[in-house]
Amino acid sequence: MIKSFYIFIILVVVVTVTGPTITCAQLVQPDTTTTVSLQKQDEFYDSLAYRANRNKFTGWLYDILVSPPRPYVDKKALALDYFNKYEGMVIAKVDIQALEVFGPSFTNTEKEAGNWAERFANTIHTKSNLKTIKKQLLFGIGDILDPELMYENERLIRKLPYLKDVKFIVEQDSVYSAFVNVTVLTKDRFSFGASGGVSGTTSGDIRLYNKNIFGIGHEFSVKFVGHLNKEPYLGIETYYKINNISGRFLDMELAYLNTYRDEGFVYTLEKPFITEEIKWGYGMNVSRLFRTERITNDDPIKFEEPINESYYNFWAGYSFNLSTNRENLTQLTLTTSLHNLTFFEKPDVAPGNEHLFANRTMYMAGINLTQRRFVQDQLIYSYGITEDIPEGFKHELLYGYDANEFGDRHYLQFGTSNGNLLLSRKGYLFLSADIGGYFNKGNFEQGQINGEMEFITKLITAGRKQVRSFINLSYTLGIERYELEYLTLGRFDHIRGFSSREAVGQQRFSAKFEHVVFLPRQFYKFNMALFGFADLGIIGESNKLIFTQDYYSGLGVGIRLHNENLVFETFRLRLAFYPFHPKDVSFVGFVLDEQSKRRFMSFDPVQPVPKNFE
């Protein structure tokens, strides 16, 4: 319907500007067969494009609004077809070639950097160590080539933060026809990065980091945090992370923090279920914070009085394959975890909220039924590199026993999610819903209901530009939550750029629409994308119908700049307008900041943990 409306507009403008050459009779001739229909369709778009391009204005309008239908290209099928030609052959040789950051490409590995800045960057950058790349491989010399395994291995390597892309090139051995040689081409990102920002006129921070120290895949960052009125006036946060220890997909991270917000240590060890071949997943997280303003790092509630606390959790899980079909492999995963939170100093809170600061130990168990696979596409959340879209489902049932100083409780949570490309590849649809909460002496408390829908249209070619639209609907209802627990519209950009202490509640609905135009030209080697958005948020009390609560909205436009050769975040310039805004939000908002790359919702089994109310 929308495309038909656009075509109608183009027809009216074209006929008005260039003359009534195209008639309705030519456009609505009956089709007798599918072939004839497609032929007529192509002739129509070719004629419309020709007439529109005779005038600059109509040509520009055609490029923006109209795109002829194009056949869908299944990139996964193409990749598997390539590997299928060598299925069952023995891998006789594996060569690894790490390309320079700037200059060479997978199609032209001999290409050199174009200017002095790129050549200098190549000089100071340390290419990924070949041993580091080798430990990422799921195959080796003497193995039988498995197409699905090769495809999955490329996906796993692309997830590494310091690599832009990877490609496996397979060639049949010139002497022994049953043998193949595999060349692994990798393209690094420039591993040094910096970021920073200011908050009002009193505080700010600057962060320096390296995502691939010495080419061995380790990450290091240091952030300097300052405040004019709070001690320490200049603080520091340091992080060190090791990815894929000994090729076991085991990650470890250490952190030390001493700023006006937090002081303490954090240690994390994690082996997630990132592949179907991993049977045992496990992990631990230990933190000792002598001073912090939030109970947990991702807690939306901030306290003025410092909190002195310790937290630790341990978890483990085992996965069973319920089918032998690798394309649609269904897995059953059993998980268990232990969470302990101990407070040494607590802030003063109003009566009825002291349960938020209860010393407690949570014992949890979970059962997951999952199915996951990945298809390839481009220009979704990234800019021209291969992106892996998860398809499948996850159904999860969790039980917990809360050994709490104010009284023991039981916890129960059920969640389901599903994401798939729609028929005819017209877009990607993700759906999720969950309900959970605590049972205390027969009463249901600290509960919540969540639902989400996200739709991403297929990539549309409009002239030299490429276009996508994103639609997101989200709903959260709190049930018998504590007074201090509340939802906002600013967290996770339910309304982009919106931050208010007045617009809070325990029930929220949001609807977000974004239209993105990926531009063909670059700005100093940075890819550009224009975007326009319209957001609606409704928030208020939990005991009333959501559509009778307070309405807020945001409308705006902006531009994003990103260079996939760099580990930098995406730079974003945004202008927004907020009709019906609360008193602590301006009607107009202008922001220049960094935006972290969005990730697809995964269907991987994870540790059992109560869902945050946020």
C-alpha cells in the first residue's frame, strides 16, 4: 500500500513535469501468466525511471521513494554452495593470512593504502597474531571438510571485536584430488580507540582503549572520570579482557574502579553456549564495591548515599541435542546458578523499600528449549560488512529460591522468543514475551510482564542509496513492585534522547519507528547513514489501563558516521523535537555523541537469572 502510494505520487509529478506520455491503459493491462506479469512489471519500472530521470527533481524523488522489486539473494545458500563442492574432502593444508587494516581487500589482497595517514596507521597497528587466529578455527589438517562447520566458523570469527571480516578460500589440491587446501583471510580493524563525553557542567570522562593488544586478541581500556564537586575529583576505571583462552571460547575480564561513582574490583569468567557444539557452559562473576551509587551495574535506580556491597554468582549448564538435523538442530539445556548479594553499608530509605537492600542468596535452576541458525545480510546495524542474523526460538522456564534476610521466597519465570525471516524474505520479525515474579506466603510480588515486537524491512535499493525501516513495540507491566522501583522512557531509548525524572511509572508502552538511508558516498572514509525517527511513549501507574496514562513523544532526524576499519563506536548527530514534554525536558534536543552498535537478540541458552525491571 505504501509503495503504491509512492508510485502514484511519482506518476503525478512525472506526468506534470515531463508531459502525459504514460497512460493508465499501459499500466493496468491484464497479466495472463507469471512470466508476462513480471515482464510487464519490469517494463513499467523501466519506463517510470526513464521518464523520472529526465528531470532532476523527479529523478531525485524517484530515487528516494521508489525501488523496483529485486530478487532476494540468499547469502547463506551461496556460501554453503561454495563449501558443498568440497564436502567430504580431506583438509591437507591451512594457511592464515592477516591483511593490513587499510588498503587490501578480500578481492584484491595486493592493494596498498591510499594516503600517508592510512600507511601510518598500518605501521603502528599490530596485525592479529597468526596463532591467535589459528585458535579460533574449528577445523585443522586431516579433518574432513564440513560445509556447515565452515559457515559457522566464519560467523564465530566475525564476532571478534578486533576483526572486520573473515573469508575461507578452499582450493582442490593440484596433485591429490581428494585433498583441499584452505586459506583463511582476515581483515583487522585498527585496534586503538578513544571516546568521551560530558554530563552537564560538572562532570565528564575520556576513555582510551585497544581491542587487540600486540595482536593477541586481548583488550585493554582506561577511562579517566572527573567531577568538579565530588571526590575523587579525577578518578580512573581500568579493564583488561582475554578472549577465547586456549581456543576454548572461554573469556576472562578484570576491572578496577576508583571514581566519584564507584570504587572496587570486578572479575568475570565466562564460557557461553555460543555454538551448538558446546555441551558445558559455565561462568562466574565476583565484585567487591566499597562505594557505589547503584545496587547492580545495570540498575536504573541511582542513590545519593554510597552503598558498600559485595556480589558473586556462579553458574553452569549442560546442553542435549534433540535432533540430528544440523540445519534445524533443537537443543535442551539444563542450567543452575547461585547469586549472593551482601550489603555492608546501606542508604536510608523510606519504610517499605528496605527489602531492596536485603542480604540474600538466590539459588536458581532453568530449562531451555532452543533452536538457532544464522543467515547473512548487510546494512542492518553495520555499514557494509557481513552481518549474521539469528533465526530460531527460545523457550525458557526458571525457578529460584531466595534465601532472604526478610523472609525466604520462591521465584518463577517463563519466557519465549522467536525470530525469523518472513516468507518471500520481506523482512525480519522478532517476537518475545515473558512473565516472572516472587511468591511470598501465597502472595505474588516484585513481578512483571514484558512483551516486545521488532520488525526490520528488507534492504531496498533506491537509485544509488539503500534503505531500511525499523519498527519496535515494547510493553512492560510491574506487579506489586516496591515504591523505589520504576520505569523510565529514556533508558534504552524508548524515546530517543528523552531523559526525565517526572515521566516515570511502573507500566510502560513504547512504539518506535526509524527510517534509515545508507548513503553511497563517504565522509573522510566514514560511511554515512541518514535517519528519521518517530517515537511514542506511554508511562504511568500499574493499576490503570496503559492507554489512559501519560503520553510523550519524540520526532527527529540525524546522521550516523562509522568506519568499519576502526574499533570506534558510531558517531551520531541528532536533532529531536519533543511535543507534550514534561517540565524537565526541552522541546528541542540537539545531540552529538557516540552510539554503541546494536546487537540482534540471540537465542543462545544463558545462565538463569531474574529479569531486571528496567
